[in-house]
Amino acid sequence: MLIVGGLVGLLGGAELLVRGGTGLALRFGIAPIVVGVTVVSLGTSMPELAIGIDAARQGSAGLAAGNIVGTNLVNLLLILGLSALIAPIVLDTRTVRFDLPCMAAVSVVLLVVALDGTLGTLDGVVLLLLGIGYTVGVLRTSRQESSSVQAEYQADTGGTRTRPWVAVVSLVVGIAVIVIGATLLVDGAVDAAQAFGVSDAVIGLTIIAIGTSAPELVTTIVSTIRGNRDIALGNLLGSSVYNIAIILGVTILAAPGVVEVPDEVLQSDLLLMVGAAVACVPVLVSGRRITRTEGGIFVAAYVAYLAWLLISRA
């Protein structure tokens, strides 16, 4: 029940935070496309941040690391794959030239800094700087988006105006609910790991990773069915970058000591995540599209990974 309650709190809080942040940003005259590629992507990653900080402070390093790795595997294999199965994905220029290489690059950097089995202050600073650099790049490239994509962002984020006080209340309540949800979820995950005799990393890689990816999953699938998914795909890849660079970076800096990366995560799950991120580049760049066949391979790869994970570590 703690896990279910925590997930509900995290997802509801993230929705409130995104609405409040978007409303305030638009009130201050920030362009909808900028709001879409920054506030929305970061907002949907807030559950991972709350979980990471809470888990690190409680000494559940495996849960903190496993959640980030697991969430990105869900994003790159399951969600992208399901979207392509519904309809082949044609990628826009910014995604191919900027988001994809950045996503692969930060994944490789994470592997390099984690090779010694720990993530310390310097590692956190490096990741955070990469996240800031990515955000600057996003803001610059967003100005060059086609008029159709900019119109899509306008319709998605700028169609309605929120009163300032409503946006502030939404933002504050969203943050509070996320914090409470993260506490419940981490406590429930640790209890579940002990009850089932598995590591907290496995819980982070499975239940929590899939649960916290629910907003991206729903948004991408609904956008695909509607035939309007430029924003969803951009935010999906952007969220994957932010998970590593900003979310994990802040988690490391907020932890009371170094964040240890469990051997099981370092030797298998992290390698698989980096492999998936790097493999996405040639697959997606070659034809600037993901076919149904490739989408099926992505989904099958995730299902196989999940089955292997549950069989080998249960």
C-alpha cells in the first residue's frame, strides 16, 4: 500500500508541479516552446529526484541508482518501442542532431564516472554541469524549430492562461505531494525488498522505474494515437538526459556521503542502459525514423531484460 500511495502521490504531484510551473512561466512571457522543452521535461523527472534524494539519505543507494537506470531503460526501449508499434516514428531535425547525441553522451559519462563503484561530489558536479549545458543547448535549438512544431508547443502549453496565485499554489502543493509520495514509496520499496528477499536495486529497476515513467508513457502513447507526438518524443529523450545529468547529479550532491553503485547494477543494468542509448543513435539517425519492426525489437528487448532480471535476482 505504501508503494501504491507513493506512486499516486508522485504522479499527482508531478502533474501539479508541471501545471504550476508552466502557468508561471507563461505569465512571465516565456515562449511556449521553451516551457515545453524545459519545464515539462524537468517536471516529469521530479519524482525520480525526490526518490533519489530520499533513498540516498536513508542509505538505500541501490534504490537511487536503480531507479534512474530503470527509468531510462523504460523510456528508451518500452515507451519508444510501443510508440513505434502503433505508428512508425519520423524524427525531427533537433532530435536527430541534438537530443539523441546528448542522451548517448551523458549515458557514457555516467558509466565512466561510476566505474569505481561510487559517485561522489565531483561526479555530481560534472553531471550537473552537463545538465546545465544541455538546457542551454535546448533553449538555443528550440528557436530554430519549424513553425509547425512551434505551433504544436503553443497549442499544448500556451492555449490557456492560469491566474498567478493558482499557479503558485499548484507549484507549492505539487512539490509537497511529491516529497510525501517519495517518502512513502521509498519506505514501501525497502519493506518490499526485505519481504521478498531481493535487493532494493531490483525494486528500483522494476516497480518504481515503471511507475515513475507512467506520465511519459501515457503522454507519448496518446500523442502517437492522435498523430501529434513531436513534443512527446522530444520530452521523452530530454527527460532521459535530465534523469542522469540533473536528477542524479543533484541526488549525489544532496546525499550525506558518496552514493555507492551496487555491483549488480554496474556490471549489468548500467551497461545495458548505456548500450541501449548508444544503439539508438545509429538506428534512429540512419533513416530518421523508427519502423514498426524496430519498435517491436525495442519492446522485445525490454521484456527479455525484465524477465532476466526477475529470474536471475528474485
